[in-house]
Amino acid sequence: MAELPPEVLDRLAGVERVRVMVGPPGDNFPVSAVAAPIQRQLYLLLAPESRVETTLDEHVHAAVIAEDPVGKWSVNTRGRLLYGRRVVNDPRRNELMHWLPEGIGPADLVACRFHPESLDYQHEAVDGRRRANGPVPGAAPLPTWRRLWDIGGVPFWPWLLASSVLEGLVILFVADFEDRHAWSLAMAILAGGLPIIGARIALAANDIARWRKGLEKDAALGALGEAWFSARELERQGIYVLLAAAAAWFFLAWACGAVVVGWIALVSGAPLLVLLMAVRRRSTTPSEEAT
């Protein structure tokens, strides 16, 4: 996980308020926030506002801007912002409460996690004004498919591996001899695995919403906690994967017939697992972490 240099975190912590530009460049707006660095993780404490939450559900882009009142230093860092819970419900509430402005309670601010990607830091040194400008170490982006795989595929990796072996056996022993091709095996594996991956990605937006309400523990976020995708983007990407899964089922039925399709559905467990993911309600009351 990318982190800002300790010197920059100290600068941000030393000012009463920082300015946060919420949204992508060219379509953003400023809000005021309290910077609260905790164990090299920068939290931004924002007043709850539906416009901010709606924007971050569509775009995770944000920039933090701060400067010394007498002009000795300035910070401009861009990255991703995860709109979180009220401070009173955050698992680090005991540490965050030390950063609350006087007269503001822990239920009056939302703790948002900032993940930096680039930094422009200027400050006065003994030999003149110096500037650090460029990507933050550790913030190099991975391909989109890799990030989606971390969210949708990694949690089900053992299941997907076992079902792929069974699907191969179905093509080998159930499909007609003339249908035993490499591409039919590929369609079987995609038909069994893509619905699970697509459903997990599409429902990740619901997991974020449940976490904000205290219905999911903080550890349940996993890769979602790094805000690589917004909630709406996760929904769109998940739908794209599900459409690809539907195409794989169609071509498998066209090439190998209904019997093979039935066996693939049985050994992969995809229909049942997708249904369970869609209707799961593991808790109807806030978790202990959020009380």
C-alpha cells in the first residue's frame, strides 16, 4: 500500500483544515477536512454530505491540498478516497477522536481513507526552495483485470480450480466425441467460473454499502478497502463479466447440447453459488466493531 512520507504527514497534521478536491479533474469540487494520519495511513474527517458520498460512489478520485500560512511549504497529493463510516463507528475511533476539532463530536464527522498516488511537495530548505514531484512509491497501478481478479477471483480460487478439473472431466466423458475440443473445454471453464467472479464483483458495491452501515466487519472489505474502484464502477464491471458468462453458456449449449450444460451447472455449482451471494444477509444488526 502506498504511503505518504512522514514529513508530509506531519505537515498535514499541523494545519487545522485541509482542502479536498472530490471527483475527477475537471469535474470536482472542494470540501474542507481534518487530516488525521494514523500509522502512516491518512484519514480525512469530512462533514457528512450526500453530494460527497454520491460523487465518491461514482469516482474515487480526490486530491488533498494544504499550505503553510506563511508560504514555507505546500502539499498537493492526488489519489483515491474511500468514503467511510462516522468516526464513532470506525474501528480506529479511539485514535481518530484525538483529531476531532473542539466542539465536534465523533458522530458529526465521517472517517474517509485516502490512498495517495502522486505527490507535489514544496518546502523551504537551508539551500533554497526544494520540490518533490511524482508518483508515490508503491502506487504503481496494476492492470484492471488484475484488480478485478483480486476482488472476484481470489476469494473463490480453490473452488474455481476444483470445478475446472470437474468441468474438464465432463467434456472428456460426457460430451460427444466430436465435441471434445480445446475450445469447448475453455467454454465450459468460462461458463462455470465467470458467473461466480462477475457476481462477486457486482455485489462488491453492496458489500461497501453494508460496511458503511456497520453490517460488515472492517476485515471483510479486503481489496475493496484500497478504493481501486468506485461502487458504480464495480457494478458495471461485474455486469460485463456476467454478460461474458452468458455468452459462454450460450456457445456451450450450442456446441455441446443441454446434457453437457446441465452437468457443467452441477459440477461448477455456479447457479447455486450466485444465488447464495445474491440473497445472503449475514447480519441484520451492526457488528460489534461498529457499536
